Amino acid sequence: MSSDEILVDARGHRCPVPTLRLRRALESAPAGAHVRLLADDPLARIDVPHFAAQAGARVLEQGESQGALTFLVAKG
């Protein structure tokens, strides 16, 4: 994780909470910012890319680390 990333840790929460927290972080972030979301709800695999496409954001990375799903999202 880069030091200029905004970290949103939504582990332990079920959808739609991870997506809502991601949206809140993107709304308050400057244009071009990168937000890393950590989630452990399997539905996030579907919800996060769908939300990003609707919000004009881009999913730069999607993976899994230490039992958590990780998404790196760039604000449009």
C-alpha cells in the first residue's frame, strides 16, 4: 500500500456497508485520489466494480490478502 492511498477498512461488515464507505471516501477525496478498500463480504467482488463503474471511478487492482478482499479504486 502506498502512503498516498486512502485506506477504508470495511472488514466485518456486510454489503452494502463496504460500498457505502467506499463512496463516502471517494466523495471526500480529491480528483485522481486512490482509495484502497478492504472487505471480507464475498458480495463485494460484485458490488464494488459495479459501484465504481456507476460512480465514474476505476478499479485499478482487485485481489485477496490475508483473508480480505482488496480493491484499489481511482477517483475519476
